[in-house]
Amino acid sequence: MQDAFLIGLDFGSESARGVLIDARDGRQRAYHVHPYRHGTMTQALPGGRPTPAGFALQDAADYLEAAEAILKSIGDGRDIAGIGVGFTASSPLPALADGRSLSEFMPNEPHAYVKLWKHAGAQPYADAINRGGGTFLKNFGGRISGEWLLAKAAQIAAEAPDVWRRTERFIEGGDWLVWRLTGCEARSLDFAAYKAQWAAGAGYPAHVVEGLNARLAPPLPVGSPAGTLTDEWRKRTGIRGAAVVAVAVIDSHVALPAVGAHAPGVLVGALGTSAAYLVLDDGDRPMPQGAEGRAYGAALPGLWLYEAGQPAFGDVLAWFARTFPRYESLDENFAFYNRQAMALRPGQNRLVAIDWWNGNRVPYADKSLRGLIAGFDLSTSAIDIYRALMDSLCFGALSIVDSFRQSRVPIERIVLTSGLAKSNPFLLQLMADVIGQAAHMPKIDNPTCVGAAIHGAIAAGVAPNFQAGAERFGASAFDVYRPDPARAAAFRSLYRQYRSLSGDETVRSAARNLG
């Protein structure tokens, strides 16, 4: 293979990024980041109209702008064999049958825009769907989340019937982007199974929203080619070659092969603004209480993948560093607070925090819950609070790991990844101490982009399967954080307090009613 490259795209909550990989030796040759022009719209639409409370929207046009900027920056003049796309989920949007976003035609209508995963307005509709029950809830702990596609479709149909009538396709942002790049509506089994509860033999549970089935389409397995880059996109970006585009993948899932997770017994923690915990298994076991959902062959062929998560993780620490600054730079604030927090022994701050700063996914699936801190007195310092927040994130992670352990889902290896994992080694050591098991961090730059590129490689035939793609392009070395026995023992006592508070219905009721 001569002068052939792969491109991996990662569309996150605030920006998109892409990496160019040499298909011959696996090296990363170029990288580019592009922030979304309108960011996350929580206050007003692009034209100035205020958004309703609890809305978190994005403009689909920003995705196209970012894709063009990245593809041109790293792909112009190069022969691209394959392109893969990882995308934050669940971020669905209403579109016309030709792929154009409905927000192009209804720019002053909030319901015409992308509903980002942070969008809280659909939770009551999720609650109503859950009360109705159904077999489609079996692999999702008996309930769906307000973050997911079904609840957001129900919200549009109920609150904006004119928008719903004009909606000809309701589609995840990742699938929509692939559609626009290729001209082919090729939906991903990964998005369909985990965010729209599609199941083999049953399809989508379309009865929960009138007319939903007509606005969806059957999905394709991950690693499938969706099509090739259109002539229009080639002209706009200068890309040459086959440029086969793979079906989109949920961003946390797409990184799996890049970090060495392509076999059973591995738990991957993707630690970003939120956190996703993914466990690969080759057995059909009962649904663990702490799992948010599971599907067979949707994230990787031939394997079950259990998913759980914390809807607030790195953004909790970023909020604190911004809200209580010691320096002008956010990086300097992080460095200061981390340095001071490291000096505290477990429990020395005499605080226990609950990690519900953006609601809870596991085990309550309740977006209305709010974070709590207990134990304040007149000696409490900002450092004490910051350390309590860090501990709470680790306790939330342990509660998820414990649920898998109790259900006898094997966890032989823990891999922690993402930019936050790479930039905050103290947090990784805390995770190892609290969980009581070694944490492995892959020594690889841009793992989500690399994972997307591996999907592109498989779609283009550059790699025959995910194991081969992982071995050829993924991480080959890891930093290992091993638990300290003394600290681990001290954390067990604090964790019992965390579980006592978070498991108390009176506490949850208070946290819910404060919102």
C-alpha cells in the first residue's frame, strides 16, 4: 500500500477533531481540532430566540463546518482509503428525506435543532415510556433515559406537533453526518441498539411514538461501509482516493479497538466531561443491576457490551476550577487544586459528596437528581471540597464496577482512557485506590480518533477485522496505576458513607426537589 491514509473523526460535545493515520505504519501524521460555531445552545438559538429551560441544543450546520475544516486540513491532496466517525450520543435531530436538517427551514424553532445528550427536557417522556413497559426495556434495566432518541422523539411529537409533522427522518447526529458525507442514509447498529432500542427480529419499539417507525431506517453493523465521500465533499476538501466512509459509532465505543479492548473481560472507562464504562463479555448473562444497557454485536462483532456511565465527570472538576479560580488560566487552577488535593489523606477533608451534578444514569436513570456534599463545618476549605468532588467521581465509578462484580461479569482488566485520563494522573491513581484494582492507561494519542480510523480501515478493507486493526493501529504500551493497600482500605469506609447517602430515598427526594 503506497501513500494511503486513514482519517478518524471524533465529534464531541463542544468541538470536533480528526487525525490522519498512515495506513502503512500506523503513525499519526496530522491532527486538527475545530470548535462548533454555536457551541451548546442552552440560552438562545442562533437568531436570538431564547431556549426553554432545560434545553441543550446544537446546530447541525456546525457539524458540517467542522467536518469540512478538519478534512481539508488533514486530507487535502492525500489518498484516503477510509474514514471513520465517532460521535457523542445521544444527539438526534429532525431532518427531511433528502438529509437536510429541519433547522435550516425552521431556524426559530428549538425543537428543529439537535438535542444534545445533556438535554434534560425529555426526561418526563422517558418516565412515561418506562411506565408503559415493554420487552424492549429488558436489556436496559427496565427503563430508558431522557438522553436517548425515543424520549426526544416523544418530546417533539408532544410539544411541537408541527415540527414532528415536517420531520421525515429522525436520526442520530453521527448517522446524519455520515449521510451528508456519502449521500447514503446508513444508520449504525451501535446507535440503533443503545440509543433507540433496536433489536434483531423486533426492530425499533416504534409504537411508543406515533409515526416514529416511518422516520427511522434499518441499521448496519459497525465496520460496514456507508458509502464513499461524495464528489462535492472531495472538491471542498481536496481528498483523493477511495475515501470509504464507515457507519458512525458512539464516541465512547469507537475507541475500544484503539485501547486494546477487543476481547471479553475488559472494562474500559472513557473519562471525559461525562464518563462511560464499557464491559466486553462473550457470555449472555442476566442484566447487571448497575448496567445502563447491553446489546450483542452492536459495538463490536461477536461480543456483548454492557454500558453504564456517569453523566457528569470531568465537567464537575472544570466547573469548580472555573467557579472558584485562584489563577486566570483554567490549566493553572487545575494544577493548583490537584497539587493541594494530593496532599490530603483519604477522609482528611471530612466530606462526602454525591456525583449527581448532571443527574444520575446508574442505578436510578434520573436526570432530575442533583449533586450533594455532606459534612461542611467552619473549617472546610476549597481544597477540601475539590478533593471531595474527585473522590465522589471515583465512588460513582466503583458503584458501577461493584454491580458488575456482583453479577459475576468478569472484569480481568481495567483500561482508563480519554484526554482527562491522560492529563490527570492523580485522578487515575485515585480510581485505582478506590476500585481496588490496577488501572491501565493506553500510551496513545487521540484514542477516539484512532478508534474511528480503525473502523474506517475495516470498512475500506485495509484491515480484515477489529483485532487486526487494533494490533496494527492501536495502543501497544500502557501506564499502570496500582492500588495502594492502605489508601484502598481507608476509601472503603468512605465508600460505605457514599452508598448510605446515595441509597437513601429521603436524600434522593431532597436532591430531586431542589431543582
